[in-house]
Amino acid sequence: MNILRIYTKLPPLKGGMEKHIFHLSREQIGQGHRVKVIFNDGEKITPADEKIGYFKLYKLRPQAVGVILFYGLIGIKFLFDRQSYDVVHIHGDWSALLFATMIKKLVSAKCVVFSIHGGITQSFVHQNLLPKLLRQADLIFSTGYDTAQEITKLTGREVYVQPSGISDVFFEPFDKKFDFQRFTVVTVANLFAVKNIELVFEIAKRLKECDFVIIGDGPEKKRLQDLLAKEKINNVTLAGFKTTPEVKEYYQKSDCYLLTSFAEGTPTSALEAMACGLPIVSSNAGGIGHIVKAYQNGFVLDDFDPNRYADKIKSLKDDPKMRKDIFNNNSLLARAYKWKNVAGRITAMMRDKLNEAH
């Protein structure tokens, strides 16, 4: 297949969608397909990729303005530089679909694939405009179960849930220690309000015998640092941004993974932690309850009561046998989310849609 992939940003810029596009493109190229990514900021994945625009359009507010300018420039490009592709794969939110039909025609594509990585709100554009724009997509992917269900309610269309994949680095074997001196709970999250990091603090207050490590950076960092100092919480460390190998080492040295978000897709960090065998204690964000089952992989909680989270973490701390069983379960389950398998499923569905178009 000849695939044109479009999104404003690529690594090394931080973000789950950026990583998703990078790994998916690399895997599909490895499968023997031709992939070209058009982007606005970041670094090329292959020499064929093309950067559009001299300014960082994604920084414009409202965000839709930058996306519209980005796609407008792409339309102008293909109006004068005709190229042909089998599939146009668009990533993003509603505004990314405004020019989908135009680009499909300009590059003579037979199939438009749309991947939505965020959630569905009650806003006018999501409830009224997005369903109309989705008619342009032949195939729809969502990284989260909740988002997929909401889109199906709005459109009657089938939406395929496909979380982002896990890098092979997280599957490297290691000697897991269960005879800990201090029980360590790790959280990996960009420090935004939606990640609800204050709940981690409240849980830590109730489990002074445990250490809590929060990996990630973001606009909430200073406020959270001040809150830790003000409340004299001594068993929480804000570790800041870490590279992928460093994150892997934190997982391997920890005893439990904690997620407290209000909303998510399917959190890739939770899947990475599972690949390292960690039990998961999580809010039911993004429908992670479809993956994590009580006592088999960890615990998913439907509320944000810090006492309940603390109880679940303590039950894991006090039961090494349960943690060993979960270690084995999660290490095996996570293999279904290796990037090779994720990209294989996405590619197979693209090919099926192309065959239908013929």
C-alpha cells in the first residue's frame, strides 16, 4: 500500500499521538508499505516525509485555527504537486477532517482512515459537527473504549478500538524482586489537570509506608511541587521527564502502577507497566476496565475516593503471591499490544477497506 499520513507534530515533540504515528509508520514501512508523513513540527521519520509551514501552527489558539491552516497548506501543495496514494490516514480531532474529502480527491486515494486519540465532550462541535465530518472517513479508529462508544452512539458507525502499542524495550527480561524494603508505586503522566495528580498525593498520605514516584512534566509541575511542600508530603517524588529506557527502569524497580486520570484514551503507560509485570491500580479512564480485571491484572475503580485506592494498593503490598501471579499474567497479556501486533491489525483493516473500495 501507498499511505499518506497527516498530523501536525512528530517526535521528538512529546505526546502520545506523536509516538503513535512514529511507531506505526516505522512498522508499516518494515512491512513493505510506502508511508509518507506530512507534518508541521518535529523531525522526519523517513527522508520521504515533508514538513509544511514555517510557523508552529499547532500553537495557535483556538487550536482548530492552526489545524485548518495546516490542512489548507497541504491542499495547496497537492493542487500543484499531484501525487497518488491508496490511503489517506488522518490523526487528530474534528478539525482534521474538514479537508479530508478534498485531499482524498487531490491524491486519488480510495480510502480515508481517521484515528481519534482524544475524548468526546458535550461541546457543539463534538455532538453536532463531528458526526457529519466522520461521514468522510471510510475507517475509524479510537485509542479509547469510551470514545469509540460515544462515536458509535452519535453516528451509528462501527469504531475500532486500537490502543497505541508498546515498544519492544519494555519486554526485555529482568529479574523481578518481590522482597522489597519499601513498596514503590509509580505513575507516568504528563502533568496536566486532567491527570488528577493531587489524588496521588491524597493516597500517599494514607500509605506512609510506601514510596510514590511520578514521572512526567507539564504545566502543573510548579503548583504540584508547591503543594507537596505546603502539605509536607515526604513520600512522593516528582521525578520529571524521563527517556523511554529510564521509564523502563522505573517500572522494573517499582511494585505497582497507579493511574488517577479523569479521562484518557487507553493509557499507553499502563500497558507499558503491564509489559514489565506491574499490577495496575487505576481510575476507569478510557475504559481501561476492558483490559484490567480485578485480582488478575490489578484493580479499576469507578470513583476517586483515596481510601479505596489506598486499600487496593495495600492489599497488593501485603500479598506477594498475588503480585507474582499478576506479574506473570500481565507480562503475557501485554504482548498483544506490542507495536508489531498493533500495526499488523491496523494494516490488515486498511487493506480490507481498500479491497471493498475496488
